[in-house]
Amino acid sequence: MKAVLITAFIVIAAVLALALSCPDEQSFDRWIEKTSHNESDSLMAQAGDKVLSTQEQLTAKYDTKVLWASVETRHGMAKARYIGLFGMWFEIAEK
């Protein structure tokens, strides 16, 4: 009985943590801007202002759930999917 109560408490705590820390669109925008700047440092040296035009061409479709958020981005012909959990973003697929 004690094990069941502990397990139930852990599950409830995990669901509550997911719900309270679900990232929003603004956090994704900040995250993608930060990661694109980190990845583009070498590109800036090689390609000048191409990074600015690349960032302008990025389109994103947000889908927010109660416990998580997902984003599908399109940059030209390339597509990528991201999932937001516990206030962080993770890339889950790239096409």
C-alpha cells in the first residue's frame, strides 16, 4: 500500500511539473534565435549577412498542449520538429 501511494505521488508530481513548466512560443523564439546564433558564428565569418536572411525565411507552426508544446519549422525545403518539455526545447525530427 505504501509503494502504491509513493508511486501515485511521483506520477502526480511529474504531471504537475510538466504542466507548470510547459514552454511557450516566446521561449521557442528565444531558444531558436540563441541556437541559430551559436551555430552561425562560423557562418558569419564565411557568409557575412546570410544569417539574417536565413532567420527571416524561417516559419514555425506552434501546437501547445497542457503538458508539452511542439513546433514544426520550415526553412525553404527543410522541415524540423521540436518538442518543449520542462521548460526546454529538443529537436525530435529533421526532414
